[in-house]
Amino acid sequence: MDIMNWSGLRLERSNGEALYLQLASALADAITCGEIGAAERLPSERELAARLGLSRTTAVNAYRELEARGLVRGYVGRGTFVCAGIEREGAPFAWRGKVALGAQRTVDPSMRTFSRYATDPRMISFAAGAPALDLFPIDAWEAATNRVLASAGHLAHAFGPTEGMPVLRTRIATRFGVAPGETLIVSGAQQGLDLIARCLLDPGDVVVMDRPGYLGAIQVFRSAGVHVIGWDIVRADPDELEDLVLRYRPKLLYTNPTFNNPTSRTLTLPERRDLLEVARRYRLPVIEDQTYREMWFSTPPPKTLLELDRQEGDGGIVIQVNTFSKVLAGGLRLGFVLADEAIVDQLALVKQRTDVSSATLVQLVVADLLASRDFDTHLERLRVEHLRRRNCLLDAVHSIQLRGSLVPSPTEGGIYLWCRLGQGIDARYLAQVAATSGVGIVNGDLFYPDAGDRSGADEVRLCFAAVHPDRMGEGMRRLEQAIGLARSNAGAFTSAGTIA
Amino acid sequence: MDIMNWSGLRLERSNGEALYLQLASALADAITCGEIGAAERLPSERELAARLGLSRTTAVNAYRELEARGLVRGYVGRGTFVCAGIEREGAPFAWRGKVALGAQRTVDPSMRTFSRYATDPRMISFAAGAPALDLFPIDAWEAATNRVLASAGHLAHAFGPTEGMPVLRTRIATRFGVAPGETLIVSGAQQGLDLIARCLLDPGDVVVMDRPGYLGAIQVFRSAGVHVIGWDIVRADPDELEDLVLRYRPKLLYTNPTFNNPTSRTLTLPERRDLLEVARRYRLPVIEDQTYREMWFSTPPPKTLLELDRQEGDGGIVIQVNTFSKVLAGGLRLGFVLADEAIVDQLALVKQRTDVSSATLVQLVVADLLASRDFDTHLERLRVEHLRRRNCLLDAVHSIQLRGSLVPSPTEGGIYLWCRLGQGIDARYLAQVAATSGVGIVNGDLFYPDAGDRSGADEVRLCFAAVHPDRMGEGMRRLEQAIGLARSNAGAFTSAGTIA
């Protein structure tokens, strides 16, 4: 509705109610009945006053009244906007009017939903990315915990330094060939990405990242208010990367080059060198996510970008994000960043006000584990078991009756099977039907970062590592049923252009 | 330097070097030698080109070259700025050119420094806020851990839901009289504040908070790019609060009303009701931090704002932030938010992309502890011991020779002694001298939120709970020595107007 030419507005100067309240009520009615839509910008107080022949004070007070009722929200320098509806019926306080513009940039609850699937006993979840948790080294963990508690006592629960406990930083530094000062302990890789975004990005900046790429990175970048541009990680063409850098002048490149989430694609050594050459030419910081690097089946992957940059270049252009979520367990919330000391220092300044420091005990226990053989023994067992589970899931996929409806890409490590759906099945719709059938999968469109990109509609991601082989057959039966349902509705879905 | 009238610039069209490189080098020299200062805004590419009679492309390329060298950074819509120096000598990659404007809003490392003091064995630290950690219920904790591991096995390490483990949410809900859906588990109160800021505040907004008030809150708000306005928490005048609300139209009020950090001031029941009345009148969300509430000595404090709002008002206007950091240990990184379900849901959406969820095991162990008598028994022991330590520190303060140089305010709970320094001693300078004497204290100016406010220069905060009574005498001797040094330099310091 064009409020400036709004014929429905009738204000009575003599009816005893203040004009600003009459104006506020009329606008409130228009918002409530939808005549003025959510997120619509209202005219400025000055414009409104001039148009209606009212004093500016009346317009100002009317907007304050609407703000107090939670219907609109003013943003400095941008104007006054109608609020989105987040309220349940009958809520005593209108929180929908209080949510910031920045928080509304991403409201996709997918990651939260996948976490819920993982703990829902009714679900067989191929959705959340997790290792074979039933192989978690319970005995070694308890032994390490006991050693730590015996030596540290109550100090195992004291606040630690923001950068992390020195013993863990030292062990990680040794393992990955960097200096202790070049490590930062974080509460999972997701926090590492969030800190990097807060440290290096301002709203309006551009980042280039894998396409398709990690959903959690897309969400971090979107919520930072930056433009996200995809670089085709499957083709991995350095000329395309250079074109994107020249065209968009990104502030950083994010890539997950080893057993990429979601495609399981691994950049070869020459591809890594090409990528670094482009990054160096334009002095473009590279954030490499090495979450899946240890999870190879038979052949270790090429050197990391961090290693290559330090061994073959000047070093310093790469920040590595890594985590214990896939090599031990996600519930530990323990990850680390490897980078130049100058940037570790900046990230720690941001972390200090975000959560002060990461939990102490888990750092000491993992440091103890890293010093023993137990950690590497566990990794070896995990590799064998993950390969078995990948094969088991491939068998199950091949055994389902609807041939051609689910075609997996090759996977030589990591924890994901990236599959193409047969014609006519929409991945988003299938994921919804699958959830109601008791099986969790992730629709591919979530991994495409560019705004308005319609790719991924025929792709899905299955995590093979977290489901016990005994349950994979049942999981595939449920998925087969869901595919049947989704296929039979495919025509209706496509023609209607919406999800039933 | 006014670059637009810069006589030092000489470009040679015929010397074989591209003009943009000559221009970049000249500007780089001016930046390096300080003629153009850090954070200075350069003229727009268009202006510069016009002024120097160059093509716009030359100016654009020169700025890109400077950006590539890490000397300037462009911000969409705001222009190009000279970077701040964060680089160590000889760093291979110029990270200082990559740090975002948003990250430069707060670079105060105080919180990080206090955490370091706490783990430095050479220091006696009255700086960081921590309880009597030596009373940590080690046996009860281990028993709870064993029960959890025996029943949950490897699932004690699985990813949990973003909102928190259901068993802990339920136990907290029962303890604090809310519904489980009205709880959100966070990684400490600091994360709770950070999530609230990201959810409710946009850059340019205003918040009102305690003056003096919690340093971590000041840092969160500053880094969110909002204007922070102080409300005098010691006077606690509702008319002043109303005036601030009318004048600045804040998006929220943050207060720490029980054993306030740093003053230990507790708002009385009538003061709480007055505060809520103002908040309700202007529909102003209230963030109440109840970190210290359980830490009373002899008399339990008045009802929380959340309780009062629900029992006497419509409810819903208060968000409570709370933590186990002071009642158990800071290194657990476990806190919680109590609020309307609508806002818990919004906060969880933000948390999902920040760190996915909080660690699982610690949630299960604390849930187990809360169900036993062990937790309340621990609280009772802690109250007795904290009172003993307050008395012990008061005795030590009174025993030092420089009478009148350190005058504490009354403290009936919490963990802090807020002290006024004698004339002529600058708190910031004293804190520096004290650190070199092996004793940690916090200078008062850090707790004053308003930009440019020079208050707190004669106040310091001492945490009495974390230092064992056996070491308090020695701590005070070191502080006495530092005060002597600071006083003897007071004249020189004051006249110079800077820290020696």
C-alpha cells in the first residue's frame, strides 16, 4: 500500500483522542490486516507529517507508539520498517518488534534441525555430519580424564587463557608443524569461522567460497551481511577463481579442500598450488577448513594449503580451521585455528568478548590424549570403520528398487555421500517427506551460497559415518518409500511451483 | 596531511614506471613515514583523479595496489582508510590491512589479561572474578560424571540440540520457576550477552546499562557498534532512567542488579519495581544479569526482575542471563538464559551459527548435580567461605600502612570489594605498577561505559573470593608497595597527563 496516497485515513481533531494516537491506530490496523506488509519501509516522519498536514511531533509520536506496540522498528539512518511476525498468539510482550535487522539476515534453522534429528531416537539420520561415535575411545578418554584430574585438581575447572590452555596449544603446534603462538583454541570449527568473519569482514564486503560448500560457513557469512559468491569446487578452475577475484574484489576465500562438505571432492596438489598462486597474486586471505582431512580411507590427501604456503611460498596468507568434532566427537565443542601470530592475536581479542575462553577440562584431556598413542590408534580404527560404512551405504543405495533415483558421486574419504536424484524429484520436498518417514537427509540447495541460485534442487547429502550398518538397510527402505512418495507427487509439485 | 593539496607528489609520465605505481609508492611512503595517519580517510578515487589530473583508472589501480600491500582498506559506501598497525616486523603477509572496521571498535585486551593473571603462579590475582575454586566439589563432580557416563556412554559426547540438553533445561526450569522452553543453555554468561546483542542490536542503536557496570557487557555492546549510555547504578534513580529512555530511545537496558559487578550494590525491592515500571511504560526490554545472585552472605537478595515481572506484571519484558561460573567454576563455560519462548527461539537461531551448541557432557553432569543435594550444599559452603574471605581482605586492607589510600565500599555478597583510592593516585597507573609487583587488580575506569567518561580514575575492584586467605596478607603487602610507588609518581604523572 502507498501510505502517502492513503485514502482510508480519517483523523478527527475534535473527537477527544490525541491525533498521534488516532494516526497510530489507523496505521496499526493497516499493518495488522496486512495492507502494509512485513519489512515495508514507512515514509519518514517528516514526509508523513507534510502529506497529512500534521505537525512533525504528531508523526514522531505515532511512530513511537507503533514501535512501543512492537509493530515497527526504527533503524538509524535507514528509516522505520514494519516488523516481521515471530510472535506466538497472546505473547505478553511484542518481541517481534525488537529483533535486529542483522539477526534477520539468516533465519534458516537447518543446522538446528539436523542436530535435533541426531538425538531423536525415532529417526535414522544421515543428515548431521558426525563420525562413528560408537567407536569413541571411552576407556582412553576416562583414563586421560583421571590423569588430568589427579594432577590438576580443581584447577582443571579454572578459567583458562582466551587463546587456549598452553599444553594443548603446544601439542597441536607440534602435531601440525606450527609454533604454539600460531594456534588458537576455539569451541568447534563453527566458532573459528564466526570469529574469522567478525575479525575480517564488514557488512557489504564480498567473500568467495566453495560452490557447493559448507552450510555453516554460508550462514556465518550471510549473518555478517557480506555478499557470498560461489567458486565451483568440483571444476576447481583457477581462471574462474581469478575472474571472481578481479570482478568482486573479495575480502577472503573460504574453501574446504579435503573431502569437501558436501561433495567429498579433494583438490589435487596442482589444484592447491594453482589456488594459492591466485591468492598470492591478489593478496587474498585463504581460510581453509580441514575438518575432514584425517578421514581418508586408503591414501592420505595432499598437503594442506597452510603447509604448501609455508613450504613453497612466503607463508602467512592461509588461516586453517580445524576441529576434533569428526575425529573424536561433536559434543566436545573443541576446535582450533592455525594462523600467523598477528591474526591469532586479533581473533583472541574477538573471542574474549564472545565467550572469554573455551572450557578448560576438555582441553586438558584432549592434550593428554594427543600425547599418547591412543589418539592415532583411534584414528586408524575410525578410517577402517568409515570405509566399511561407506561401502555398506553404497550397497544399500544400489539395492533400492527405484534405480536411477539416487546416484552417488565417488567418495574416497570424509563422511559424506553426495547423490544426484532422478528426474522430477525435488530435493527439498524429498527431505521433508523423508523426515516424516523417519529418515534424515540434507537437500542440496542448502549448500549453494549465491543468492538466488536454484542449483542443488536435484542433489542430496547423506552422512554414512554416523549410522550403524545394522540400521542402514532400514534407513534406505524408509528413504525408498519417501522417494516413491516424492516421485508420485513430482508432477503436482513442479506444476504448482511450491511445496505441497 | 591534506592529500588534496599535497605538494610532495611528483609523478613522471615518461620514466617508464606506470603512473598508478608511482602514485601508490608516493602514498605508501607518506603512510609509512606517518604523514598520512592511521585510520585517516583518503579522498575518493574520483576526487583524487580530478585533483591530480589523472584518469580515474589510475587512481583506482593505485588504491588497489595500496590495499594489496596491506596499507589501506576500502569499505563499501564509506571510502578508503589507512590501516591500523597490528603487524610485527617482517611478517610475510600484511594482516593489518585485512582487519575489519567492526573488529576495530574494541581492541581493549583487559579481560584476556585478567584471565592470564589468574593462571600465572607468580601473581596473586584480585583481578579476575572467580569464586573460591579450591572448594569446588571434586568428589560430587566425579560421582556425577561417572553416573552420566555409565548411563549415556558415548552419547555423552554427541552433538546436542542448540537450545541445550533437555534434562538440563528441565532442571534449570524447575529451579527458577520457568518452563523448559523458556531456557537456553549457553557457553557462559558472556555468550548469553553476545547472543542477545547480535539478536536485538544493530549498529547505531543505543543501549542503557549500569554505570559503573560489567566490563564484558561494555565490550559486547561496543563491538556491536551501538552507543552505550550509563545509568548510575549506585544512585538508582528511576527518574534518571526515564530521562535517558526519553532522550536516547534505547533498544534495551542491561543491568546487574544483585551484588553488581563492580560495586557490589544490590537494588532494593522498591528500586526493582521502579525500574520495571519505567521499562514497561516504554516497552523497553530489560536484560538482567544475575551472575552473583546466589552469593549472599546472610540475607537472600530481593526477587529477580524476571520473577517480579512475571508475578506483578504481564511478564515477558525481562531476559535473565545467568551462569555456573561463580557458583561452580568459570572453566566449565556453562551458563543459561531465561526468557520468553519467542526470544529463546531467536537466540538459538543465532547460537546455531555461532557455535552450533554447547558441550554435551558438562550439561549432563551439571544436570545430575542439580538433582542431588550436592549443589545446594556446595552453595552453602561457598557463602560461608566467601564471607570469611571478604572479612579477611577487609582486615588486610585496614592493616596496610598507607591509611586513606584504599577505602572499600560495603559489600553484603557477591565477590568484589569496590575501593576508592586516596588523592593523587591514578587507578590505571596503579594497576600497571601492581602487575609488575605481582598483584592483580582492576582499574575502575574500565567499568564506565560512556564514551569519553573520565570516571573511575580513583577506583579499583578487588575480587576477594578467588584468593586463599593464606595469601591475602602477601597480596596486600605487594599492593601497599605498588601504592607507595604510584603515590610517589603521582605528581609527575598528573602533570604529564600520561602514563609514564
